[in-house]
Amino acid sequence: MRNDKKAVIKLRKKGYSYKQISNKFKIPKSTLSYWLRNIQLSNHAKNKIKERVNKTSVEALIKRNKQQTAIAQQRANKIRNSAVKESRKLVGQQLFLIGVALYWAEGYKKGAYGSKWKSVDFANSDSEMIRIMMRFFREICEVRDQKIKLQVIAHKNIKKKKAISFWMNITGIPEQQFFKISKPTNDNSNTQKRKGNTLPYGTVHIRINDVKLFFRIIGWIEGLKEMKSIN
């Protein structure tokens, strides 16, 4: 038996990988596969190989995720930069200006500054404001009704069916596109005893799961910030 073959078998039994052995002895993996085809490995060697494979897989996954995150960030920046320029042309449209300003004040924006969730979400209890934002999303953002989901946030003392019916009438969105009604995070047993509730229909969230639109609106907001007339 060749001396290098003996050394190869010895290393394999210690849990070395084909790649490690091939690099050390400059022997093709095809040759190693032939030499080692009948070698029985101990449990220790098998565990060592398994640990190394798992570590390599995790490292590859982390690397791939970082690459995908970087690509996603590049796309987001491109959309935002384009939207900033676009805002200079659209600012003369009253609905555009009002819609962007309202979203700037009341819309979800954390996704542009680190939060993982990146989706359009505008919430308010003012029915007229919701009417305006529905027009903004339909006419300026060109969102089809099928993509719009609504969720009502209301205390337990609110009549659910009445609240859903109210917001259906305001938004024109059918009941099947409403999420289950949720209660506020600060709700407690005392809220059930309140009288004269100032939010008889709760607060409604307009949600559109569209990352591209989310960053487009963020870009429009940044465009407004840059305009001298607003500074």
C-alpha cells in the first residue's frame, strides 16, 4: 500500500473531510473516493464530520442572507431615490401632497429605519381622513382594492358588526378583506365600563403588503423634506 494512501486513511478515520485531505496531499477527490470507499468510521469521526458540515452550512446560510439583505437594500435605495425625484413633479397635485403629508404624520415608517416589517400601514379613527387616504392609495399609488386589507382596533364595548359595517361604507372594501377585530394593547376590564366612548367605531388600519410601494412613499416623504418651501 502506498505511504500516502496509508496517511489518507489515517486522517479519514480521524474525521478529516475529503477536501481537507485533498488539499493536504494534492490528491484528486475521485481518487480519495476510491481509496476510502470501504473505510468504516468511528462514531467520533462521524460526529466530527457532521459538526463541520453543519458549521459550513450555517456559515453559507449567513453569507447568503447577508448578500440578499444587501441586494434588497440596494433595491430599496433605488426606489427611494427615484421617488424623491418623482415627488418634485407630483407636488403640485393636491391629493398627492395631502396624502404624503398625512402618511408622514400618521403612517408606519419604521421599516425604512431598521425594522424588518416593510409594509404600508396607515391608521386613524377619523373617517374623513380615511376617505382621503383611500383616494390617495387608489388614485396616486394606483393600488387595486384587492390588495387592500383593513383591521379595526376597538375596545370590547364596541359592537363589532357595527364597526365593520361603518368602515366598509367609508372605504368601499368588502368584509372578507377585513382582519379579525383586535383590541388595543392597553385595553383592560375597566374599558368595558366606559360610557360615551369617543371612538364608537374604533381605529382602522389600512394595510397594503407592497414593499416597493412602501419605499416609494418613504421616498416621497423625503422629497417633501428636501423642498425649500417646506423647510
